[in-house]
Amino acid sequence: RSSLQFFNDPLCWDDSRIVAAQKQLIWHARTEIYGKYGVYLQDLFSFLNFNNVHDDYEWYKWNYGIVRVVLPSVEVGEIIYFRIFKNANDNIRTLLNRFAASMYLKETDFYNQTNESGPFSAEELFLSNKECIGNQCFHSKVTELPAWSQRSNLDRTNYFVFSFVRNPITRFISAITEIEYRAFINNRTIPFLKEAIGSQRRFEEFIDVLLLNQGSKRIMKEYKQFQIEHLAPQIGTLLYSQWWLKNDQCMKDSTNLPRDFKNCFKQRIQLYKLEDFDNEWNRLGNEFIKPYGDLFKEVNKKHKLDPVQVHQSSSDPLNTTLAGTSFISYASSAANVMFGKVNREIMPVPEGRTFAEHRLIARKYLRVICRLYFMDFLCMGYDL
């Protein structure tokens, strides 16, 4: 298939079925960690203290908004990029802005292609806004819209829609690192975490917090200052893309979707994997309409020579990434492949545990992560 399609499995586009699946998965995860009696006591304690976790199982319904690029074309009028937390957003946004700058710099050449080498030269691809980095990179033809923005002014027959997805395990570790780092530089203490920063026990504690939250959105709202939404599953953004791309008849009668969903969409979102970004970006360009596709690919080549500023959290100043990868390494023999290093340095077993005890705990909590993000594994083509 030319691109990942999360519509291949009916479970991936049926919101009510996702909620039902999340409920069962979270219950099994809680039971494995705390036992049936422990789960019963937790629920009873919450009820008696009027502190019930909202039984919504909708923590995945979170999205980062979109980026729209207007093109000088009658065949494809817009590029629409659906952003997902921790999936190279700054790099992709910068590439789109630089693409727009290159495209409009040579707009007339796209309609008068007399040069055998194409409508642009390599020298001209180093853009007028080449110094922009990250959030400071803008172009007048590129607009950013917040989450759940209105669908107005969108010609749903004239666009190319895409997003980048990422392995749920590595993304989960990256999200925790981002949350911890932002709290640290702002001198904030995350109240629900007690273990030492950068330790495997704290990584384990983070998983506990999410599990006890039982898939509710409440944790996102109560601790908004810590931007917990970085941990929201990717499937929420893809469901949001459905809402954007449905035709008007499906908007009026949502019951049509499960029965005849193919007729609800004139186009569907194209998904690409972050792990192989350069090749996937080129594939994106190949699937994109000419002559813009070639320019799309060339901009990435120039971008690599003049990269955007890397997030400071990427250097792992608090050892939170090392703690996460170490914890997963004790749980899975496939971790070396997942993290891209055959002989990766890992932290020692936490004090007070034997190797066997820690491995057993790590394996249980890895299964918790897999259950919490099961829809991401299933719908985005990642192996469990």
C-alpha cells in the first residue's frame, strides 16, 4: 500500500468501539498490577471519598491542531498536516514553511517549465527564510489552527492530508522526558510523583498514575500546567482528522459511518512513520502532486544542512530517557532493536530488588503501556 491507512481495521474509526476496547484493556491492566481485590478497594475508596475517576475512557481524545499550506494550484489547493505531540512537529512545521517560501519564490516557473533540470535550481532552494527555527519559522501561506478548530473555509475536494506517527513505546518515553524537563526548568514539582527524577522507579510511578487515572481526560485538565497531553495516544488525532474530512452528509448523520464509511470521505489521511523520516518524507513527496513533490523532497535535503534547533530535552539532561529505556530493556529482549542500539547502556537494578524481581515488574508494566496504547499499535502498524 502506498501509505498507512488506519481505516483498514473497523475498530480504528469507530469511536464507541474504541471506548469499549479501552475500558476492557485498562481493566485487565489494573487487575494484573493490583489484583481484582486491589482494584475493588481502589474503586471503593474513590467512591467513599467522592473522588471517582470519571468513567469516560476518553483520554485519547486529544489533538494538537493542524497546519495548512495554501498552494498555487487548481489540482491540489492545500496541504493539511495534522500535528501529533512528540512526533517531530517543529521539524515538520519548519519544512512546510520553507517549502512554501521556495514554492512562492518560483511560482511563475511552476507554470512555465522550460528548464530541462526542472523549475528550480539547487541554489534557489536555500530559502529566503532559511534562518528561521522551530516556532519562529513563518510564511504567509502557512497557517496554524488550534485543536478542534472549525471546519470552515476548507474545500474538502482539493487537498492533500498527512501526518507522521511514531512507535508508541519510544514516544511514551519521549513524552515523559518532555514533561519532566518542562517542569524542571520552570521550577515546578509534579505533585503525583514522589520517586527521584531520572530513576526507573519514577518511570514506573508515571505508568501507575496513568493506570489509576483509568483512561479519563481528567488528568489532562487537573494538571494542565504540566502538559500531560504529551502522553495522549495518537489515535485521537486520527479520529479528529475524520471529523475534518467527513462530507456534509456524514456530518448530518454520523450513523452512516460504521455502515458505509468509505462514502463518507472524498480523501483520507495519509500516514508516515517517523522512524524512517527521510525515506518517508521522500515517499510523501512521491505521492504528492507534481511538480511540488520534487520540491518537497529537495527542501528536506537542504533542511538537513541547516537543521532547526533541537529540543533541549533531547539531550536527556535529567536521565529520564535513560531511565525509561533501561526499564523497558529489563522487560523485553527486543528493546535493543527498538531503541536502535545493540549494546545500549542501561541503569542497574533499583536498590531493594533482585534482577528477577525487577524483570518481572518491568514486564508487567510494559504490558500496561501496551494496553494503554493498544489502539496506536493496532491502527498505525506497529508490532506489539
